[in-house]
Amino acid sequence: SAMVVKLNFDLAPEELTRLRRADSIRRLAQGRSTTTHHHVIHFDTADLALRKRGIELLLRRHDRMWTQEIGRTSTNADDYKAALRHEWPLPKDVLDLSLLKRTSFRGLLKKKQVRRKLGPVFAIRFRHTVLPLALGADCEAQLHTEVGTTVAGSREQKVSQARIELKSGDPTRLFAVALEILRSIPMRLSNVSMEDRAYQLLGCPEKPHKAVRTELNRNM
């Protein structure tokens, strides 16, 4: 599969509006932006048994629709098991473990110490805006901005982040646009997701990330 090229940034909430209105973005914008509202509730045991097994179980509200999702998490860019994921629509925000019976995750139902102790461990509410960009001939990208709050127990953290993602074309154009934006908007590169921040609020150490394999050739 094709490699996804994207740059993730952290920035102050007040800088999000400046970013969307920046001359470099307005010049490249194609059409109108679209905004959706999300509420994500992650479930696990108190000792994070699912996380230790590399499993993510959550409820997600996208605008007014709830879904239940389960999947494998991976910090290995070459681990194709990370694509293993199931999703079901739900009438309300109540976990339905019976949906796992026909999946490879059905073994969780047999582990009483896991099944009986499952509960919400953190929640994320955020607003997600996507703006299509044209970076040049046959070069398309998207500007994603997210602002919201991560809540874990009695702790919460405001989050605002941006991502520029290449959809087609020359990756060097993406980096050139990012450098132009950075001249006027204070942003910092980041690989920390909202979920990572929630685990940090819970006092969990950050998991190590395995480096992506780099392809080299004699003409570089």
C-alpha cells in the first residue's frame, strides 16, 4: 500500500484560527471546509489489560451517530495486523460485548477478569475540520485541525493540533508549504495523539515507537 505522507503539529488554540486564515492556506484552499464533532470513550480495565494486549475498545459519536469499535494498536509501521479493526453502529452509548462473538477478539468474552472489570478509562471530545488544498499540478492535500478536551479521571487537558496530509503528488510540495506556514504561525512538530495524551494523564509512560524502514538507493 502507498505510504501516507503527513505532518502533525501542536499549536495554541488561538493559533488555529490564524492558521486557517493564513495567506499561504487561503491561496491553496479548494472549496469550503467541513467540520464534524466527535466524542470518543475508551474502555479498559483499571490495570489497562487491553492496552497491554495491544487492543483498543471504544465508543465513538460522530455528530449524532454512535459506533462501537475494536482493533489492534501497533507502534510498528510494518505491522499489518494494525489494520485489523471492526466497527458496528449502535443505538446509544452502551457497550455491547456480544458483538465480539464473531470476531477474533471473542476470547475477551471468556476472560472473566477482563470482561467484568471493563469500564471507561478516558474520553475525548473534539471538533475536527478538514480543508482541501491544491499544492500545485496534480498535487492535492488536506489541512486537518482538531480542538477539544481529553478527560481521564479527575484530570483533563485542552488539546489543539493540526495535520497536513498529502493525498496525491510530490511530497516535497507538502514540506515546502509547511515551512511557509511555520514562518508566520508558531507550531511544533509532534507525534503525540490525543489518545497518547490521555494515557499520559493516567500516568502511563509513552510506548516506544519503532522506526519506519528507510529505503536507500545509490542515486540519493
